[in-house]
Amino acid sequence: MNVDVTKTVREVALNIPAATRVFETLGIDYCCGGNKSLQQACGDANLQIGQVIESLKSAAALAEQRREYDEQAPGGDWQKAPLGSLIAHIKGTHHKYVKSETARLRPLLDKVCNVHGQKNPELLEVRGRFQLMAQELSTHMMKEEMVLFPYIERMEEAVIAGEPVLPAPFGTVDKPVAAMVHEHDSSGNLLRAIRELSNQYAPPQEACTSYKTLYGALEEFERDLHQHIHLENNILFPRAIEMEQHKKCLQ
């Protein structure tokens, strides 16, 4: 397998689904920062491009050996699956996770801040940014579930049935998509700030179990949200825009 280092990180993630796990491990942003070439992203992260390529090849080979598992995993083959199925996966897996984890992490953040906030004031800043992100994501997901996702599902149903697509209240799908991508960028910026404030999610040596649990949960939240944004920014939204444009050309 050849890996073109001039391709963007986003393109590599799309062409090699297993690459997202490699990028997570290495700290390479493949969603909001996915426009960088693989070579540039490795340089910015002080990573040896050769070692990254070998890791990508190993991950791809392992994915091939475990094809049945990978097809069930998030992002297994979502470029070919019906958009309705992808939307159901996003809502049932990632939206559900965000809702449950924000409800769990808010009181945990309060608990850790109350005990350790005076000695570790960065915790208060972490809490502030997480609360802002949670509020933004709640509104963001509601708009997707009530407006954008239903339109995409209706559009796909009309395309399959060979029927005209009903006009959208927002004009064309690329308008709300642009707004959603902008909001994803905002969440990505808040996640980066949280990672920096938390010293890459590394609690102090004297940290209690709740402190350690918090940082581990925040890191897992970041990992899931990256996959969540990847499925929307890089797969669902481009496919929906392409479908709408193709349908209009046929009408």
C-alpha cells in the first residue's frame, strides 16, 4: 500500500479508515485540522514521516485481517452506506455519547474543582471551556436532529424513489452545512484549549482518583468527538451536497 504524503490528513483518513486510530495515538488532528498535508502535519507534530507511514500500513493490514470487525466499527465503510444509516449511527452513537457524557462530566468537574481548584487553578479554566462546549454542542445537535438531518433523509428518499426533492427552508444544503462546520471548528478550538490547560490530560502525581478519572474521561470525550466530526465533515456533509447538486442537474 502506498501512502501519498502530499495528500491531506483528511484524505488519508477517508482512504484508510484505520488511519484515524493512528492519528489519535500520534496526536494528529484529522477533523478540524484535516486540511494539512500528511507531511506538514507530521512536521508540525515533530513526527518522523517514515514511522507514521509504517504505522498507517500496519493499521491498514490489521484492518484487512479483521474486516468483519471493522465493517461494524464507526467509519468502517460509511462512504458507501445509505446516508440515513450514517445519520442513525451518528445520532445513536455519537450524539447519544455527547449527551450522556456532558451530563456525567459536569458534576465531576465541579467535584474536582471544589477540591483541587485553589491549588490547580487551570481546572477552573478547563471547567469553563467544557461548559461552554457542552452548551454549544447541545444547541448544535438539536439543529442537526431537527432540521438538517431530516432534510438529508428526505432528500435521499426522494432520490431513491425518483421523485422531486422538496425545497429546503434554508435554500441549499451547503448553507446549514457551512454553519455546522463552523460550529465544529469552535468545538475543536475549545478541545485544544482543554488539552493544553490539562497538560495533555496528564494529572499531577498527587491527583486523586476523581482527578485522574476526569482527565481520562475528557481525553475519551475528545477522541469520540473527533470521530464524530470526521463522519460529518468528511463524509456525511460532502455526500449530501453532492447528492443535492446531482439531483438538481437531473431536474
